[in-house]
Amino acid sequence: MASYTYLDAEVTKSLSGGVLSPAINPTFPGIPIGQFSPLVGARPFRRPPHSGSLMVAYSKGPADLAVSAFFSGKRDGSTFLDDEFFGYSLLLPNKDLEAGYQKVDLSAGYRPIKHLRAFISIENLFDKDYDASFGFPALGLAARAGVTVSLGGD
């Protein structure tokens, strides 16, 4: 199974425009910056124009295995930072501020009897460093294991 999304979104109203004029960082003169929300005409924050996933699953008898891959393109965003006097000196341009990323997950399960299934799931299989959102690093390699018990029904 595969998915791909191309998102061509544009902000039509913004808290960073009009009365609350866009911020300007002296280091980047002439580049308006949306401090707390994107500017009119810009892409929405944290919405990549390109994203997708790919999953390959195999099941035979009581065992199953799945490999999933996800990718996200660069996204506009904000650091939401300012200096100690509430100025704009620490703001960066919003365009492509958040880097794109890719990750691969692996999961497997085994059903020894009808209503019992043991499983293991490994996320971020290659232990990639990435921020799903600017300033919020994702977990590195992470694993979960468990047992599910189904009650009632077929």
C-alpha cells in the first residue's frame, strides 16, 4: 500500500498581518516573518507540500510482518522566539524552516491460538534524528512488545 499527498495550501487570513504587522529580523531585511502564525499568501505552518508513506505486509498462517516507510518534505514554521525585550531579533525566516524527514518502522505478530496475539513493533528502525515539528525531536529507535487478547466474537 502506498500514499502520496501534494498540498498546495495558502493562508488567506493571518494573525501576523493587518493590525499585527509582520515581524522583520534585522539580520534578514526585507523578509517578512510570521512570528506566531503564517503570513497571508504563505503556506500554513507544519504542513509539508509533499508527504507520503509506503507499507509492505506479509501474512502466512499465524504470523504477520509489516515494514512501513514515511516521508515528509520541508515545512514552513516558526521558532516562536524573541529577545528578552520582546523584540524580533531571534526570529528566522519561516520558509522551509522545518526540515523534511524519512523514517522506517517494522512490526511483527504471532497468533498461537485464535484469541491471543503476541506482537513487537520497532519504530524509527534506522534511529534517524528528526523533528516532527520544529524544536520537538522525535524518539530515536523505540520498541514495543505486548500481547492482545480478544474476548467474544469470532
